[in-house]
Amino acid sequence: MNEKLTIQTHRQGLMEITNQVREVVERSGIQDGLCTVFIQHTSASLTIQENADPSARRDMEAWMNRQVPENDPLYTHTAEGPDDMPSHIKALLTSTSLGIPVIDGGLALGTWQGIFVWEHRTRPHSRRIIVNIQ
Amino acid sequence: MNEKLTIQTHRQGLMEITNQVREVVERSGIQDGLCTVFIQHTSASLTIQENADPSARRDMEAWMNRQVPENDPLYTHTAEGPDDMPSHIKALLTSTSLGIPVIDGGLALGTWQGIFVWEHRTRPHSRRIIVNIQ
Amino acid sequence: MNEKLTIQTHRQGLMEITNQVREVVERSGIQDGLCTVFIQHTSASLTIQENADPSARRDMEAWMNRQVPENDPLYTHTAEGPDDMPSHIKALLTSTSLGIPVIDGGLALGTWQGIFVWEHRTRPHSRRIIVNIQ
């Protein structure tokens, strides 16, 4: 079973989509299986991270921005703007697909885990995500 | 099929769990399929790495500790101790889930590949891992 | 269904294998499912990245080489050459397995996404990849 989600991002940073993925799993009626979340982009990515304290997310974003800065003289791929090449590198370091077990009809996430889209571009984007359930 | 494993970590660093995952695959009796290993935490993570020479593991740990140091003035999420925020970033850079083909009733790992839990916290923890086999 | 591919790499860097994976999916005849690509090595890895402009790939390679240099005095695992330990760290930061939905008999990749093997060693290697389709 595949269901497509469209996620409207508002700015650069982590945006939680746990509820949207959970609803797809519930609609599927599948009790035990595997849920794969896949993002069809190379300048936004996925991660499972702590969803309790927003300060952890802000620190991850700040660390990543320091590690992969804009306007690095190393970049030659600059035609699409200063946030484009950092976006690809940040996507490289995080995930394009996530596999999450489904148990008793629900996502088997840990207590503090949430599923996030990480928008790496500065401007808002409409991001296509596929939720695949086996 | 889902089976839960509890892994007791002893200290910060990589800890091999290939045998525990292999045993779940063998118990399942599945000949050809997909094994997904999922960790239900955001301050410990998974990786498949070389399991022959412990010096490669030590170097990976040392590199990661230099890259993501404790007490970085950038961190604001510090209430849970100096090893907490680095743990989330290290988890971000490695994996929360791994998909491994099952062929002829066994994990199709390469000759030098082992499955590892990476404990990012300083103190020992009891870590919950789900092995999902399709 | 599992099919093994052997990919001959020519040098350090990203090498696109989208067509080879696509052919396995088409041969399988599976209409809707999940394709997992798995590499049986720890000094080469996988990633899904932009496949339109080669300059993006070159910048990713250059960034990674600066981030994980050869001959870092931190390394103790040096017996297999100066490119060996950086290879393991680069593999750690990228992916050993990728899950991609199969929809209507094809890989559900985004418009600009390609599947790449990243050879991290300097010399050419023969790399074993498994394409698993559920």
C-alpha cells in the first residue's frame, strides 16, 4: 500500500509529520508490518528525532548550519542560490527513507521519537512524501 | 514478524549486535525477505560497519567525538547533561533504521559487515530494538 | 525477491546506478511494493541525490573530502592505506541501505533523484549490491 502526502513547509528547519504518517497507518488497517516513509526530494530530508523539547531541534539546526554553511568557497554548484548546495549536503547527512515497524496497528516509535521533514531550503516548499506499508 | 530485543549498553561507543539479530532471523524460519532493525531511541543509533578490526571502531568514535563535542557553546538544550545534545546530533548523522535482505534463511551481510548499536550517552542504558522481518 | 548486482567502480566518487536498479524492478514484474537497495561493503555506500547537474556531485565529494581527510593524525587504523579509515567514516555518514517505494511497476523516485554508489576508496573496486523487492 502506498499513499502520497504533500507537506507544505514554511521555512528552513525541522517540521514534525508523525501524526500524518500515523493516520496513513491507521487508515491502512494493517496490524503488523513495515512502514517506509520516503521523500521525493534532494534538498529536503527525513529524520526521526526527539519531539519533546523544541530546543533540541533548534540546536540540531544550528549545528548543521555551522557544519554546512552557505557561501562556502568550496561550492561550484551555486546557480540555484546560496541555500541550494548546503541543502544537498544536509540531505546527504540525514535520510531520504525511514523504515518503521508497525505493531498492533500502530507505528512502533519510542516514547520520545517523532518523524520530521527537514526543509533545507530557505523558502517554503511543497514536499512530496510517500508512505509505503507492507 | 516483529521481535523486541533489549540491549544493555555499558558505555559510550559501538556495540555489536549481529548475533542477536541473526538469531531472530533464524527463529523466524523466513528464507527470503527483508529484515529491518529499528532502535526506539534518539540518543543511541544503529550502523553497519566493519567488524574485523576494533581500531576502525575506535577511530570512528574518536572522529565523531571531535566532530560533535560536549560543551559546545552552540548548545542551548543542556538540561539533561553535557552528553545529551551531542547524542542527538550523532544519532542524526547515523541511522535509526537499517534494512537488510534475508537470503537462504540468513542475513545477507557482506564479509566484513556487522550490525552495531552506538550508545551516545556516557552512562549505560537499556536500549529497545525491534527486529522486523517481512 | 533478491537480485545481486556487481558494480565496477572506476575511481573515488559518486556513480549512478538508477538504471540498473530500475531494470531489476521491471524484471520482477511487481506493481506495488518496496525496493530495498543494500551494499555489502563498509568502504563504499549508497545515497539518493540529485542526478541532473554533475557539479552538485563534485561539490558533495569535495565537501566530504575536506570533512573527512586522509592522514588525519586521529586515525590509528592505518594499515590498509590512507584512504581506508576515511572510507569507513564516509560510509557511516551516508547509507548502507535505501528503501524506495515501487508504484505502478516503477521506482517512485522524485524528478531529480538518482540512486548512487559512492566509492570511497581511491582504486577501482567490484562492489556487490543486493536489490530486494517485497
